[in-house]
Amino acid sequence: MGVLLGRTGQFCHLHSTVNAYLCTTHLRVSRVRPQRLQSHLLQESHRNRSRRQYAVAPCAEAQTVPKEEVITDHPFNNVTENIFAKLGANLHRRPDHPICIIKEAIYSFFDERRPGVYAKLDDLYPVVSAKANFDEVLVPADHVSRNPNDTYYIDSETVLRCHTSAHQAETLRKGERAFLVTGDVYRRDTIDQSHYPVFHQMEGVKVLDPEQYSDAASGARVAEKELKDTLEGLAEHLFGQGIETRWVDAYFPFTDPSFELEIFFNGEWLEVLGCGVMEQQILDANGYEGQKAWAFGLGLERLAMVLFSIPDIRLFWTEDQRFLKQFKAGNLGAKFKPYSRFPPCYKDVSFWLPETGFTENNLCEVVRGIAGDLVESVELIDNFTNPKKQKTSNCYRIAYRSMDRSLTDEEINGLQDSVRSSLTDDLKVELR
């Protein structure tokens, strides 16, 4: 069994703190043995470089990845069947899908502002090296994002990209001075209406022309001003003229100074993207020694949920036409109209924690692996420690709800029984 993916390339991009299908132009793919995967991707990225300049690429060679090359018996591997099923979905390349509509709206802004300047890369392969995902964008060795509790590892040196920044260094090495990278990214996370283990990001990078500044200090000032002017313009393009914005100081490993842009929308301040002046070390190491650049990263689901009033992130993955028919390419003014609201069913599960090894992300992976998109949320509702037993107990409330049908008691009870069994088998907890 395998999935069809877009063209390959050894790219990956680190995302901002803002979080969180099948395209008709899919390409055919060769089988690649796991140990040869990264070198094959790099070769393929060079062969297809010229074709990647389009928002939607023309047909070319695709990549079919067999399941056994993504879900392996390597001790580091933590990719689940549920995650593998999302590979190749390409929501960001389906013209009438909300994710693609947002992507194209951002593309149009940059095309109008600087025609022909920005390369658009939206079909880059999501399997990347850990080096590209972390090291090349200066993620510290002890950063929490490297932990298998947060990232999907194929083996110790290969991951599913957890941000589009993973493609930043390689794209710079190829000589691109201005580019937008869009793609699906993967991250182990909690379960609620705004978090999902697969979401879509866009990264933008712009290297300044050397004649824009006279020295490093002035270059940093010019980069910051151009960055802020550009992104304030993008906010107005998406949310309307006169939208109130503010800048908040932030920290990202790959930019300094770093900022978050917030907008005042529907009576509250919302963070919409992270950005900053690119760290000099990244530029110096990838062909732009002594030059200055800026970069930003944003989450497409977050923007789409705000702009289109979409209340639940799972809706982006539905094939229900009652949802999909509400959106059309080029229309940023659509508002989601709920077509039905099925009641949730709540089930609690209590257990004693093992001495080591338990994490909430692991619990969510177990629940999602069994219930898929039928699980709406997993919430810790009680925690206590028994002083006599010297054990800690957690109680989690699981909300089951389908987006398009009623669930039967029999179905929900079956899911909950499977969850309880898997908790003892996989997480080694003691049920109460």
C-alpha cells in the first residue's frame, strides 16, 4: 500500500507560533528504500527546480511512498496509520478548499506588490532530514520540538516536517532570494477544536538587495522596516483596509529580532503570524554571506478559521459536500453556515500513571489512532495523588462527535472499550 505525493525535494521550514484532497495534478512515483530516501529526494529536487516556480505545478514525476517506508520497525518510528493516511492529501492545492483559497489570496498579495519576484513552492516532499528540520534553522539541541513526544520520526535522522522552515536553507542554497513555501506539516499534539496533528503553513523569505543598505546595522533596520510594511499590507489584504494591527516582541531560533503580528478582529486581539530578521548564521551558511533577509511563518488553518468562521479544525478534512460547496476559489467573503450539529457523547477514563513515560500527547495519539476524526476533544478533568499508594491518578474526558452524522451508543461504547484496552497495552497505565 502506498500514497501519491507531490514532487520531491529535501526542504523543510520552521513555523511560527501561530497555528494549525487529492490534487488532480498528482504525479507518479518510484519506490525508494528507506536508507536511500533522502538522497533520492535531493536528486529529484534538482531535476524539478524550474517547475516549482508555479503555485500549482504542472504534471511531472510524482512520488508514491509505500507505507513500509513511513511506518517502520525502527525504534524511533512513531508514525501512525492515521497520520500516514493524511500524506498526499494536499488540501492546499485543491482550488475550492478554504486552505487553498487563503494560500492563493496571499500569493496574489505578493504578486501585486512585487510582480515576478517571489518563487512559489507548494509541492515539496514532507519527509525531510532531522538536520533540515532542526539544525539548519538553528533549533537548539535540547529544544522540546526535537522530542519524539512532539515530532513524528521515521528513523533517528528522518522526520515528517513539523514546519515549512525545514525547506529554508536548501531553497537559499539553490539561489532563491525571495520565496513562499506552503505545505502540510505534522506535529503530535493535544486534541481539541483548534489543534490537529496535520496542518498547513506558509513560510516567506526575502533577501534584501545589497544596494538597499550600507552596513550590517543599517541592513537590519531596512529588513525590519520592509518586513513590517509588507506584513501589515498583507493583513489589510486579507482582513480589510483599516484593520488595526500591533507588533509584539517574540523569540524564534532562526530570527533576531523576532516579532508576532496581532490584529484586532471581532473585538479581540488575535495573533496571526510570527516573523523577524533572519539570523546571519543561516544566510552565511547558505550562499548569502554578509547579506540581510527577513522571514515570516503563518498557519493557514488559523487564518481560514477566522476569515471563514469555521469552528472546528476537523472540518478542513471532511469530504462532506455540505461543507465543501460553501467555498469557491477567489472568494474570501464566504462564511461557514453550519449544516447540522450532532450532539457530543462524553466518556471518562481514569487510570493510575506509570512511574515514567506517560505524556498527554501519547494518550492523544492512542485515542486518535482508534477514533480518528470522531474524537472532538480530550481533556484532563481531575488529577490527584494518593499519599498511601504514592501513585498519581488522572481522569480524562473524551468527547466523541461526528461532523456529519449521529453516532450510535454501540459505536461509541466500542470505541471507548478499544481506547481503554490500548491504554493498558500501549501506555502501561493501570485503569481505575
